[in-house]
Amino acid sequence: MLSSVAPHRKAPLTDPHGPTVLVVDDEPQLRRFLRAALTSHDFKLLEAETCAGALVEVTTRNPDVVLLDLGLPDGDGLDLTRKIRGWSKVPIIVISARGREDDKVEALDAGADDYLTKPFGVKELLARIRVALRHAGALDPDEPLITMGTLSVDLTRREVKVAGVETHLTPNEYRLLVYLLKNRGRVMTHRQILKDVWGAAHADQTHYVRVCMAQLRRKIERDPARPQILLTEAGVGYRVREALPDPE
């Protein structure tokens, strides 16, 4: 019975060396599915059924990734996300049956790193977790050079080159490009971009982002109509591709 299970517990493991994933969901069937999928791929697993239990696990166990359902018995996952974001940068991947664009935007704006709509497959889940882990530890904010394909950005010199040729960007174009590159693999909402690149006073001016993105794509994309680096998440925002596809 659900009521007989403690609100938070550590699942038994046979392989303790992998990254730790905290699953926050009150559906026993889904937890069983995730337990089997993740432990078979060398992840350590923590489980919680409530917001209160999840907070205990995050504060005491320090997981590497959180998989979070939005509908929990004692509160909303969005409020839990905001609480965690107040003091922790642990990657949060929302796993929810709520699939509307507005739900995704709200979760990402609250501080989630990614959003996965139920039902989902193991391969997609593992890929999202790998992206979250890379983002959490891969990019040093003081790293002086960011490269992706033929694009290189020298943060020290504020210099952008495409195929070795220096490309002039406006200040807003440069800030937008660097911001997305530093968050490579993450979907950044229009509101997040506006707040962090333009400032909080411009949080509702979504046309700023669209115009700037169109200009930026013309300068750095091989084919601006079919971008390979700066991708659109329809109705949500933008992201930089984790890795470029193989050339045709």
C-alpha cells in the first residue's frame, strides 16, 4: 500500500559507483520502471513520493539529478522547483503528463533544466539525463574559449569567428550567443533569456529575442533557414544543440 511506504528512501543498489538520481513521483508503477531502467545503467537511485520527502533527499543526499513529477500529494512540483532553486543548482528534469507548451514554459521558468512528457522511453530519458549531467559539470564559466563546429567564441577578447573568419556581432547578439552556449543542451525560455540577457524590465518583450535570434542566425549559421546550432523550441524558447549532426 502507498501509505505504508516511507515518504523518502534510498533504493537498494548493487552498483554504487554511478551518478545519483532522485526520482520524485507518487506513482509506484513509474518508480518501479525508473528503478529498473536507471539501476541497470549504473545510476544510484533515491526515491521520494512527496515534496517534503524530496526536500529531505536533496538537502541530505545531494543527488546529481532530480526527476520530478509536478503533481504530488502535498504540493505542486513547480513550487518545489522554486524552493530548490533558491539554494541549489542540481539539474531538475520534469517528468509530467502535462504536455501543453504553457506547462513546459512555466516549469522551465521556475528553474527546471528540461521537461519530459509522459509516457517516454528509456533511451530518451537516459539522453536527457546525460545532457543534464554534462551541463552541470562540463562548462567552466571562466573557460576563455567556446567552440562548436566552425564557430568559436573567445570570451577574453569578446571575439567571434565562423570558419576562422571574425564576425562582428552587436552587444545584444554577443550576449545572447554566449548565454545560450553556456547553457548548451538546455531549453531556455523567452522569459529566461530576456531576464538574463536584456534585464528583468524587458521580461515581456519577446520580439526582442526573435529579432536578435534572426540576425544572429544570419551571421553564424551556414543556412539560417535550417539552423544547426541555434534551435527553436516552438512556443517555448531556444537552445543550442548539444553536438552538431554528422555532415550529409
